[in-house]
Amino acid sequence: MRPRFNFMWFWALVAMVIIGYSMMGGSDARPVEGDWNMVDELVERGLVERIEVKDKEQASIYLRSDAVDTLAANDERFANVPKSGAQVVYNTGGDVQYFAERIAQAEAKAAEQNPNVEEVVVKYSRSEKGWGSYLIEFLPWIFIIVVWIFIMRSMARNAGGGAGGGGIMNVGKARAQMSDKNNKDRVTFQDVAGLEEAKVEIMEIVDFLRKADRYKALGAKIPKGALLAGPPGTGKTLLAKAVAGEANVPFLSISGSDFVEMFVGVGASRVRDLFEQAKKVAPCIVFIDEIDAIGRARGKNSGFSGNDERENTLNQLLTEMDGFQTNAGVIVLAATNRVDILDKALMRAGRFDRQIEVGLPDVKERQAIFDVHLRKIKLAPNLDREFLAKQTPGFAGADIANVCNEAALIAARNGKDCVSQEEFLAAIDRIVGGLERRNMPMTPAERRSTAIHEAGHATVMWRLEHCDPVLKITIIPRGRSLGATWYLPEERVNHNVEHFMHKLAGLVAGRVAEQRLMGVTSTGALNDLERTTKTAYAMVAYYGMSPKVGNVSFYDAAGQRDMFTKPFSERTAELIDDEVRRIVDEAVALATEIIERDRENISRLADLLIAKETIFGEDIESILGKSAQTRDEEPTTEVAEEVAETAEAAEE
């Protein structure tokens, strides 16, 4: 496509021509600007042939041809006067009578000196303006108008296909995208994998729109709004589109940030325009994505004041959703992943009557999501999709889509004809751990320390029943980590003290293995210690798992507590610190007991890691035997028994 011509170059060229002509255009010969003394002198000497006075002000003095040459030779002022035309110009000041008297006096003096001198002819005329004169006068205004039109058209093009065509005159119009109910490419619930519970709850809204008369006959009111809340990438926007597709009604979608503008009052104007558009096509669905952009709690956020534009927009939204005006047949769906910061007035019944939780998918839902995203990918015939679903705990729908695409890219990069399970595992590793850094410089001692560290993690987690099953160990650097122990987290919703203690022992096992087997304390355990400390503090301060602190929780679920104010005294803070240290010390003791018992096995695992760089569960089982998660009976130790007794005492 040929590039579009930019008119700015045209106007720049016109300006350059005008400036150049003014600076270099025309000849050097120009009339002399005279005064009364010069005029009197020229007339007295008999050098003037005629004088023309225009509009009673501008006097043009024409000299005799022989006088021009004489003056040019003897007087520097007349060196560059033109040969033809007026040689002297003079402004009479508008007093024509005085001008005529002065000329008559000068002629009289000239006659006294030379009686044969010719009389000076004086002509008076008035100029008539033609269309060219008017054009010159109005040319600057024409230029300004043309430039203004050009700027307005450019702003309209840059504004893009918003309502009303964009542009400064339509800045208050809502830029909502409308999906017609007759659209053949509309999304339905068949296109949304997983989210079964959310679909069941939101199907009621679809039923309201389909069978509104049935509910109205019983006196029921259609819900005015529903809020889809959940982590990013879980499919909130896709679910809203599916509601519109299933209900077979128009669907207006807009982002919360589209209401925010630099001009005062634009946000509220766009809210009004959005609901006006919705009323014209009702029954319909209005979907506001990322509503937290305008729905923040008023008066509790920095930068929010009474005159804040976002607050005015929120007030208008509250009025439109449940004010004096009726929005019959308009259902508002909104999505956010920050429910805790939304204004309470926005969340009350009558505005968003329902809050639908769109959470992370479980293993069955992840398998269904994989089935959707693998439709267009050429797969190996023996690909186990259930295995892939188990390998991606905590992944949202967007993460699974990214895994599928990354696996296809890896297979294409390696020149393969289809995408196999190996590429999917490599894609998961890359997304979770980062890009491999095989060229990272490491000394043999550092590689040995990393291998011992990861082998310590794997051994303790292999021996403890409530640790997550270990899948593989690697000492290939990825991202900021020098190595990793990959395990499969159990999707457990309820944890007890023993579960936490086993997990803590698995986290500190890497540091303990380095200290016991190599006698070093390195920085590689930073992430492990951070997670250990957070978990221990959560056990004591949130879950009430400390006998000394008691069954109290200082967790702020609403997120409204002042960050500078602690909900407990200094004595309680010291007690929490002591209990956290006790729990961590017990976890270290449990990990130390297992590592001392399996010193030789850990060294063998480290040697195998250095040789292969990555080992899997089968290799670990060949050295350590069956894992505690797969054995019927777990060999308990004195420390483990003590931890179990502590857990029972806390639960009692």
C-alpha cells in the first residue's frame, strides 16, 4: 500500500516560499522615502516632472529622466532609484491642502530662479480595491481556517472508530463496541472450557433475558448487574461474551479506562452516553472490563478528592445503575481482579446484585481447557492430556493457552513434524522457571553446591508423606535460579499443622544439605527462606496454629487496615516472632535428621545430577526407593513423631 501523503509538508513548502520571496525576492532598485525638505528642494531645482497623490496620503514623485542620472551620480541617496516609475515617495499625512500650498511655494521659488522651468503636474486619485486586494487582506484568515480544519480532521482520524466517529466534538461519546445478536461468530458456552460453577450461576442471567415475561408475571425483577471477580486470565471477559451469545441479545463492551480522560466531565458524559445507547437496543448486556479503573473506593485512595474526575465518573455510574432513571432490560456485567478496592456503594444490592467468583480451574477443568486450545495444533498421537493437566496446577486459562503456543513454537524451532509431550514439558519449564541459561559461568564447586542443595530438597520431600511428589531435579540455570526441584503440588483446600511442617522441612532442606555435607552457607537459599518465613508467620498470625498465641487471626481479608497500624501489641509481636522461630527450628531439625540419615544417597543424587544435569522421578526412585507418598506405611522418626504430637495438641 502506498504511503499516505502528509499535508504538513505542503504547508511547510508554502511557508518557505513566502519567507524566501520576502527575503530575496524583487530587485534592489526602490524609491527613496522623502520628507518635506527633499520635496521642496527637488521642486525648487526644477527636477520634478509630476506628482501623483493617492488616497490623499501617498505621494509618488516622478523626476525628469535627465535629472535621475544627475542625482544618481552626485547624491548617494538616489544611487539605487528606479529609472522608470516613481523615484521618491512621501506620506502627506492626509492634509492635501497644505501639501498643495507647499508645492505652489516651491514652484514659485523655482520660477524666480529659472523662468523657463516647466510647471509640476499634480494629480489626485483614489485607488479602487479589486478582488486581489481583498484576497491579500483575508489570506491570513483563510490560512488559519485551513490549518484548523486540517488539525480537526487529523484528530478525528487518530481518535479511531469510537462512537460518533471520534474527534474533539465527540469526546463525550462512549466508545463501546457492539456485538449484534445476529453475529454468526458470537461466543457461546461451548467455547468456554472449565468454569462450570460460574457457568451454572451466570446461566440464570441468560434465563432472565430469554424468559423475562415468566419472571415479571410472578413479580420478580431482573438482576441489574453481576460482577465477575477472579485472578487474571481466568476467562472473565470470555464468559461475559458467552452470556451475550447464549442470550441472543446485543452486547456492548467497554473498558473502565475508556471513561478516564484528561478533560473534566468527559467520564460522566461517556457513562450517560453508554446507557443511552444501551436503552435504544434493550434488552441488552453492557460489559465493563476492569471496572476498578473507575470503581475505586472514594476517599480512601491517594489522589482521590471531591473534584477528581474518576470520582465524578463513579458517581454517574452509580446513578445510572440504580438512580431515578429506569434502565429496563439493561444488565450490567463487570469484571475485575481487585474486588477489595471497589467502592461499597458499587457493590451493594440493586447495582451488582450478584458477585460471581471466577477462580482458577481444577485438574478436570484444565484438561477441558487443553482440549479447546489443542484443536488447531498438530499433536503426537499418544499425547496424554490428563498428564498435562496434572502438570499445570495453579495455571489459569490464559496460562494454558500460552503453554500450548510455546510448545508449538519449540517443536517448530526443533524442526519436528508434530508437538509431543516433551515440548509441552519444556514449555511449562520455560514459563514457570524462565529461559535456560546454559552458558552461565559456574565453577565446579558452585555446581557441586547447587547439586547438593537440590538433592537435599528432593530427598526430604521424598521421605515426608505430606510433601508434594517430586517430578524431577535440574541444575540447569533458569531465570535467576541456579537449579530447581520440580514437584507436583496437591490441590488441597485444607491444611493442618503436619502438612505445613513437612512443607517447611522440604523448603529448608537445601540450606541444611549444603551446611551438613559441604560445610558452606550460600545465598542460593534466599527464595526458600523467604517462603519459609511467610508460611511460618501465616501459621502463627493468620491460621491460629500456635498454642502460645492461641486461636486468633490478624488477617485483613478486606484490605482496609492501615498499613502503619498493627492489630496487636508489642508483647504479642515478640511472642509471634518467638513462635515463628520455634516452628522454623523444628522444621530444620526434621530436615537435618533425614539428611544425616541419607548422606550417602544425597551424594549419589548430586553425582548423578552433575553427570546428567536433569534427573526424573525414576532416577530418584532407583536411589531412594519408593517415596513416602506411594508407600502404605511411612517410617517415622523421633522428630516426626514430636511434630505429629505438636500438631495434635494444636488441633485439640
